[in-house]
Amino acid sequence: MELDYKEIGKRVKIARIRADLTQEALAEKAGLSITHMSNIENGHSKLSLPMAVALANVLSVSVDEFLCDSVIHSKEVFSHEVQMLLEDCDDYEIRILTDLLKAAKDTIRRDMKLKQQE
């Protein structure tokens, strides 16, 4: 399996923004150069495990949050992400999003059944 470093970088950036840190501040706290920090967030540099742990510790998140797009069993991370997306929604938005989610789930399961029959 190939790791998607662009997605990992996006998730590092999101966690940094949530932590209200600049790239420069995160780089300094994690012991990285600003250029290297920028390259990680843009997916141009591979992230080593020790570096991922250092960033996760500075940002007070789990390394799972960075890797969830490459790990099959990431339900907890994605469930949390859905909860965060719904946090600022009003009743109408929640109803529409729930309908969309149900439709998407039905489509996925129907597609899986068709693939099993092939």
C-alpha cells in the first residue's frame, strides 16, 4: 500500500490551523525547518514516523488523524470528523445532510452487492 502524502499533509495543515499555529510556530515546536514544514503540508516531502509523532504531540492529536486516509480501519477518526462537520449546522442542514448520507450509504451497499454477484 502506498501512503498518500498529499492527504497526510492536508490533515497536518488542518490540525495546525485548528491548533491556531502558523507553519513557522509548528516547525519550531517540532524541530523542523519552515521549508520542510511547508513541503510536508503540500505533500512534497515524505513524513517519517518520528516526525509524524512529533507533529501529533505538538498538535495534541493522534497520528491516526494524519494516516486515516491510508488505513482501512479508521472509523473512529472519520466518525469524529463527521461530528465536527455537523457541529455548526442548523436543523435544516442536518436534515439534508442526513438524507444525503442515507442515500450514499444505500448506493454503496447496493454497489457492493452487485460486485459480489459478479
